[in-house]
Amino acid sequence: SPGTSWRFVFMVGLLPAVVAIVVRLGVREPKAWVVATQAHPSEQQLQQPSSSVAVRVPPERCIPKQSCGQRCGAALRKAGAELKRFPALFRPDLRKGTLSGVSMALVPLLTLWSLGSFVPSLASQLAGRAAAAEHLQNPESLKQHWVTYSSLWLNSGSLVGAVLNGAMAVRLGRRLMFFIFFLGSAAAIMASFGPSSMQPELRLALLFPVGVFASGIFASFTYYLPELFPVEVRGTGCGFCYNIGRIVAAGGPFVVGYVTSGGVDALLRAMFWIGVIPLIGAFLAPFVVETKDSSALSGSEPEQALASDLSVKDRSARPVADPEQSVTPIPLPVTSPTPPGTPPPGLQLLLA
């Protein structure tokens, strides 16, 4: 019955959470993260087979009573503590990445939140107008049908867009992917909510491309934001970029709600002009950081974190012991660089 059916829908929504718990049981932490965050990495963890970076430890930094793992962990913790401070996001080497993440998160959030909140209301008002024109005795049934119809088209498009997003990012690059999705969002929004003479059924069906572009672009947050930051500040950077967008975008529905108090025509006009927001994103897309061929997720951050704290010499040479100190040099483990064009692990699962 309508009074209880929504409860079963919410129960189905628990299934992804169960799947996520099962998946996490088999996910191993990246070696770069373990080395950068663990208080005392074990010798076995540090000596796992991998490519090495030759590091000569300055004599003044050598503490004979400490193990290699303890010295490496102390140096990384020092670098990590410096990076995790909030102002680190706006250091010269991270500033452009931070601004890129904020802008690419803010535009989709402001677009979809301002738009999606009023799609059910628009469908209901369009159904009411159609029922009045046809002199229907039970307009509520038509309203419920059209609200369901609009949600189905929008969410179906979101699913298709999320799959296309990852594939396009791998093949075309992040900048071009953002440009295409923003341009598609603007075109779909203006087409769906533009002409006043459009048949209401067709208007609601055009919510499918709106979902493809305006909602599907959210899939990019899962890989683009982490690619912008080194491992020591990755969580802080991702959280800042996404949540700044949420804070600003929260005002969008209030503005649209105020403007649309004049009825369905005012609502259509307001939703049409929301299409200008992704046009701004399309203008910004060519200037953001391109991470397609970067090694941000390849696990190469530990030696970058140590660059200012330890002297990194020839990377092709093996570690050379300091004759004045009875200390074994530190072979710093890193994973092999990711070949250009190879998708991050999250996208590999998505495209599999």
C-alpha cells in the first residue's frame, strides 16, 4: 500500500551499505598511506618487494638506537603533521589543485541541488495543469504518476552518466570530460525547461539527459579530488573541496524557492536559468589541474614528503651506507609508477 511501500524502498537502500562492508573487508591499505601514517612501520612492511628510492640519511639525523622503520616513520610523521594543517591546502604547490577541486565540486552541487529539489514539484504542477485541462475527476492519481515518471527519468540518466563519466575521464582526460559534462548539463537543462509550448510528457522525458550530465558528473568526485592531493593531506583536501561546495550550494534551493513562488511558469523560468551555472563550469574546465597522466595515486608520495626532510639522491642507485655512522640507509618503498592513461583503481573496478 502507499502508506508502507516507501518503507520497503528505504530498506532496499540498505543493500549498498552491506555490500560496502563486505568489500572493505578485502581492501588493503595503500603502502604509501601505511608508511605515512603508521606510528612505527615494521621492518617487514618497509622491506616489501617494490621499487626503491635511494636515500642517504644525513649524519645529524641518524639515531643508532632507532630502527630504520622508526626513523622513517618519525620523518614521515613530521612531514605529515606539517601538511595536515589546514593552511597547507593553499601552499603554492597545492593551491591550484585546491582551487580546481573547489570549482569542479561547487558547480555540479549548485546546479543539481538548485534543480533536483524542485523536479517533483514541477511534475506535480504540470500534472495538475493537464488534469484541469482535461477535466479529470482524480488529478491526484495523475500527479503521483508524473512525479514517479520524472524521478525515473532523472535517476536512470544519473546511472548512465556515472558509468560514462569514468570511461570518458580515462580516454579523454579530466579537463575535456568536465567540459563535455558541463556543456551537456547546460544544453539539457535549457532544452528541458525552456520552450513554454513543449508537451509536459516530453519535458519530463528530457530529464534523462539532465540526469546523465548534471548528476552523472558526481562520479568524478571519487577519483578527481583524491588525485589532486598527496597522501598526507588527501583526506583534508577532498573534504574541504566537497564540503565548501555543499555549504555554498545549500543556498541554491532557497533562492529558487523564493523566485518560483509565482507558480509553474515562474518555476520553469528559474530552472531554465540554472543552466547558466554549468556554462560557468565549462568556462573554468580548461584551466583546472589535469590529472590523467599524473602519478598522484601511484604511491609515490612518501619520497615527496621526505624531500624537504631527507636528502634524496640518485633514484636509480641502491642505498649507500654512511661510513661514519653504523646506520643502515633507508630504502624507501614505493609502488611502480602508473603508466600514462591507466585508470585509478576505483575506475578500473567501474569499467571492469
